[in-house]
Amino acid sequence: MTSAAGGSGRHVGLPRWLFVPALVGVLFVLLPLAAMVSRVDWSGFGSLVSSPSARDALWLSLRTSTISTVLCVLLGVPMAFVLARARFPGQSVVRAFVLLPLVIPPVVSGIALLYTFGRRGLLGSTLEVLGIEIAFSTAAVVMAQTFVALPFLVISLEGALRTSGQRFEVVASTLGARPSTVFRRVSLPLVLPGLLSGTVLAFARSLGEFGATITFAGSLQGTTTTLPTQIYLERVTDPDAAIALSLVLVVVAVVVIGVARPGRGAV
């Protein structure tokens, strides 16, 4: 077994003082979660998370998050390859806009989508003439989730592409492989761990999306009320249910993050 330090078998130690702020950071994350767990009504936990509204919200979240993740893969893989491999004027500007949903508040993303696809939006009035209404529908949930989750897949895959380099792709091209063949047989398998991590992170981000969803899709049980939205609604009317559903969402997130842990599938 080799260590990360060049395979020499030697372990490079860390300054002891680093462990102090690291421990503070861990406690900063864990203590609120522990406080939430301590407030769970375990005696009524089953009934709280199995109410009709909770089941509808969980099923809708899982369904829309899966669809939005597929869309992220279909759109994000080409975007990542273009940003990592192509060279064109204004590339840095394009990259900045692609990653913009990472830094703007989700509610701003929702407003942007609403004024694009809403009834009086940039494209909404045209779509309405065609009999297509997107805002405040399940499709709006999927679009909101895709909008905020797409950069997670792009940045993860782009990083994997830049790290892997182009040596094997150049060799395949030199041997006469067409660009599509190189992409399918060399490039994609080479960055598959990065693609898997990006896909799982996109799913996790979609599952936890709230601000853009409630702004663009609203809250209609069984149609647009996702699990985060249901938690927000229950927070006022039934705090015990909100805590129980929050725990469910945390458990799902922990499982997802465990699947996408750093270094998974790495050589």
C-alpha cells in the first residue's frame, strides 16, 4: 500500500495547531444537527413522516430530483467538455455565467426563471399561446432544481477533465480515432469517477432545493410541494413534523454524500 506522498510509504504529518480549528469546524456542523435530533418526537416519528402530505412531498422530491439530475447530465457533460477542452473568445465569461447559480441566492434564481417562463415572462407569453404553462407546475420544480444543480455537475466534471489531461485522447486521435470515438471510448471512461460524483452532488442539490422552487413553482400538494417546502410549511403549523421531516432529509443527504465521498473510484 502506498501513501499519498508520491508512493514512498512515508506519511507527512500536520501541524498540531491545525486540529484545533478543524475540531471547531466539525463541532459547528455537528452541534446543530445533534440539537435537532434531540428535539425529535421519537414516539410519534412514524406517523409524522408518513402523513399523506409528507409522503406526497417525499415522492415528488425523489421523482423531480431524479429527472433534474438526468437533465443535468445531458446538459452538463457537453458543457463541461466544451469549457475544459475547447478554446473560444469569451470563454471565461461563459464559464462565469454557467457557474453563477452557485453564488446567487436561490430565490434570485427563482425570480429569473419566473420572469423567463412565467405567464408574463420573456418566453412565457409565447408558450402560453401554444398552450404550454410552466410556472407553478411540476415542470417548474424540475427546471428550478436543474437550474441550481447544473453547475455542481459542470464544475466537478470540468475539474476531473483538467486533472486527467489529454494525453490518452491525443494518442487515440493520433491512431486515427474520430472525435466521437475518442469522446465515447477514452474521455468519458477516464473521468467516470468525476462524473459519478458530480451526478450524485447534483441529485443532492436538487433534493434540497427550496428558494428557487417555491418562488417559481409555488406550493401545491402533490404537484409542487417538495420535501424542503413541506418542512417550511410544517415549521409554523406542526414543529414536530418539521423536525422529523428535516431528519429524513438529513439522513438522505448523508447517504448521498457518502456515495460521492472524495477519492471514490480514484486510482
